[in-house]
Amino acid sequence: MAAASMTARQKREPRGAGEAIPFPRLALADKARHYEYQTENATFQMLKPTPSSGRLLAGLVILAVCAAGRGAEPTPLVHAHAHNDYRHKRPLLDALDHGFCSVEADVHLVDGVLLVAHDRSQLKPERTLQALYLEPLRERVTKNGGRVFPAGPEFTLLVEFKSGWQASYPVLRELLKQDAGMLTTFRPGATQTNAIRVIITGNRAQEMFNGESVRYACLDGELTDLDSRAAPDLIPWISTSWTRSFKWRGSGTMDETEHLKLKTIVAKAHQQGRRVRFWGAPDRPEFWREMLANGVDLINTDDLEGAQKFLLKE
């Protein structure tokens, strides 16, 4: 019997056992018999294929199932940091799809606008910090009830100034002020934790924040900051080049002297309430595993899929 279109009454009334749920996006639904295709999370309808429509319908069903799979939220990975995130096919979005809770964006100030790219030769006028990061993050936070991931942890946006901070920071601050409702903010003696924490790295200085009654960002620290008295709400991270401090490259056993040095850095940072990140490091599971085993907080990686699989197993 040919399938009929749903009436308003049919939409309101519960269906009997075994009754097909119409799949309105398939235009041929009123010309063929329906069969149900069930997944764990949804029930789809597929049409009984005919010689002329079988391949088309099979393709439509596959697309529908794939779309349903993409709709599931990934597990938030608090140890995952997307290094140079903007180099991925879909900046920010690819990292979010893999559960990353931290991403990095390099910015250049051009005619009063912060453009995202590693080198000035790669700049494009449409690739602004707002378009690639702030606007999609705002949409996510609104959709997910005040968080980047539903009921998830605080998310980190690491912004690296490639231009001088004297001109770049005022522009960034104005952008952040417009989105203050989703940002972790800082006042003297008080921190208001929110969906996103912004950390500034690259060309930066503590004096950027002089005279501010409300601060919308923090600083990325260096090893020397472990010997300073800077508050952890000002410098929540310690980031440094792995190759400048260590010789081990992820193969074999780490030298005992270097192992002790690593543990000392991590312990000191944690005692001060700071997290640790190494950049310019081997980007493979053997190295990641050693970092996690020694308390390093963030896996700095370009391999979104590989890091996701690794962290979900660990």
C-alpha cells in the first residue's frame, strides 16, 4: 500500500507497534513501501528499492545515518590542546568534534583587525578572530546552556600575538569585552569562572593589564615565571619549548636526570596552581604517554584524531 503524507492529527497521536515513522525528507516516500532502519539513537525509514531508485536511496540512508552520528557530542578531553588549530580544514570545529578543550589561534593586527594565520603571507581578510573563533564559540555556548560542551569543563582559547601587544591587545580587549558573558573574568581578589578562558601568548607582557578593573584574559607563562610571585589567575599556564629544555625525543627511556627535571617543573607548577604545556615536542603516543605519566597537563598536538583515540584509551 502506498505511503500517505502525515496529517496534523497523525502527528499528534501516538503510533501503534510496528507502524512506520514517516521520513519526510525522502521525496519518493509516497511512491514506495517503507521499511524501518533502526540505530541506537534513532529510527529511520528507507524505501523499498526499485531498479531505478535503489542506489540513490541507499546513498540517502547512509548520509542520514552519518548525520545522526555526527550529532552526538564527543567526550570533552581536558588534556587536549590543538596546536595551530587554524591550520585544520575547519578551524575550531574540527577540534570541537574531537573533544578538544583547548585551541590555539595566531593573530596579526592588520588595519585594526585581528586576522588569523601563522605568517603574514597567509593572511586572508575573511579569516578574522571573530569569524573563526569568537562567533562560533558564542553560538556553541548559547546552544549548550552556557558551556562549550554540554555541562562540560571550562574551554581555553589561546591567542598568540604575532604583532606587538601595544597595538594588538587593545583591539583584542574590545572584542572580548563584547563577549564578556561567556568569558572567565577577573577582578581584584575575585575570579568569575565561565565557559571560556582566554590566555594570551606570543608578544605579550604583564603591563598590558595595568589599570584594568576588569580583566578578560590571562598570560601564558614561561619557566622563569615559576620563580615569580605572579598569581595563578594571571599566569595559569607555563608553556615552554620541549627541545630547548630536554634531549629525549620519545624513543627508549628518558634519562633519569631529565626525568627528575620534568617532575620538578610539573610539581612546582602544580604547587602554584598552574598547568604545564610543552610545545615543539614529539607528536606521537609514546611521548604523550610519558607526559601524562609525569603529570603534564596538556598534550600539544596537531593530530586531532590520533590524540582523541589515545586520550580516550588512557
